[in-house]
Amino acid sequence: MPEQRLYKKVIMLQRQIRSATLWAVALSACAAASFFALDRQTREPVYWLSQLPPVYLAVEVLVTFGKAGLLFLALAALWLWGFLRKSISLRRAALLGFAAQAAAGALVWALKLNIPRERPYVPFHRTGDLTSSFYQSFPSADAAAIFAFAFAVCYALPRLRSALLTFAALVAAQRVFRLAHYPSDVLAGAAAGAAGWAMALALASWRQKRQVR
């Protein structure tokens, strides 16, 4: 019986890996399309739209949720909640979330350091020197972090999947309205988040397979 349960867990993890991989591929395709169809064309309209008070206030609220430090605290709270409730699934989701954040972060910075791209606000930058961070637009680290987090929480709370992914999309989109990233940067970051989640699941599946054997 324990072996059968482990085998079922492996099958479920493999399904989750396929789903995460499809997300990563689809978001990468959207990023490629955006690179040619949206990025340069939307830079100036987005700049002027971002100056409107309602948009500016919304961005200022959402920007906080894309920070890795806050997301790590949220995952720690999820693990603690699982510990208090004696829920293995909640604790597993939190640990997978940590692994996904690490994998997505490594992927993002590998791309940033090898694909230099100016940030959208560079043409509007009037004074001062431009440092290397001004040319690390691709992909968005915040988008990767919030999507890796959202996938982990969806794993624990599947009924909130639509709400969580919508929230992740809103948080990621604020990077465009801050002129910190092009739309393709955000979509590529979201793809990196999905890829990081797939890597975390693949590691968990490998461990489960070892236990079955």
C-alpha cells in the first residue's frame, strides 16, 4: 500500500510537470510574439499612461508583491500554516515553492547576464550615468518570482488557481507600467517562473521515484 501511494504521487507529479512545461512554452511563445509586435510600439503610450494618478497608485500598491523577500516570507507562512494544521500538502507546496524560486532566479540571472537589453525608461533618462543594471531588462525577475510563487500556492490550494494566476499577472504587469520592462520581458519572466516550478516538481518526482525503487 505505501508503494502504491508513492506511485500515485509520482504520476500526479508528472502531470504537474507536463502542465508547468506547457505554461513555460506558451509564455515563451507569447514573449517572442510580443518582442516583435508590442515592445517598441507600446513604450511611449505606456510611459504617458503610467503618469496618470490611478495607474500610478495601482502600480505603487502592486510593486511590493513582486519582491522576492516578501514572497519568501509568504512561503514561510504557508509552511507554518501547514505545520500548525499538520498538513503535509501545505508544507510540501511551501518547500516546492522555495525550490521553484531558486530555480527561476538562477534561470533569470543566467539570461540577464548573457542577453543585455536596455530598459524602456532609458530613452527618457535625461541625467546621470547609465549603469549595467539599466541594461538588464530581459527577463523580469519580479515576474518570475511572482509566477513561481503562484504556481506553488496553486499546488496547495487548487480552488484559488484562477485568482492566484490573475493576481500574478497583475503584479507582473506593473513592471511594464513602471517602464522597468517591456511586455516580452515580463512574459519571459513568467515563463521562467513556470520553468522553475517545473524544475522543482521534477526534483520532487525524482526523489519519489527513488523511494518507489
